[in-house]
Amino acid sequence: MSDQKNTFEEQLKQLQDIVTKLEGGNVPLEDALNQFQEGVKLSRELEQKLNDAEKIVAKLIDKDGNVKQLNPEDSNSPEE
């Protein structure tokens, strides 16, 4: 069911659907286990996409076009 080509939003919707089905409690045990495994797989893929996005956002480009890593512990804003 999960596919790396799906967008983040599509995968999140799939995960939400799985959670809703499992919370309903009307799923046979074998199907519930399969859905749970699929949910874990989707969760890991979504986490990886979020981590990748965080790395992209955490980069700053200075006025000379040089890429600098954002240091979350640095309270100073980037120089303009």
C-alpha cells in the first residue's frame, strides 16, 4: 500500500485511515496486524521525509551565496 512516490500528504492520509480503522475495533485480527505493520512502515517513511525537510530548512544562505548550517543553539539571527 505505501509507496515512496506518494506525497507526504497522501501517505499521511493513508496512515490516518489505518488508525481510524484500527481504532474502530471491527477489523479481524490478521487484517489488524497487516494494517498495523503498514502503519508502522508509513510512519517511518513519513518521519524520514520530515527529517529530510528539516535538514533543508535548517540551511541558511548568506549574502555571498554560501550555504551555512543553522545552529539551533545560536540565539543570534542571521546577518543581513
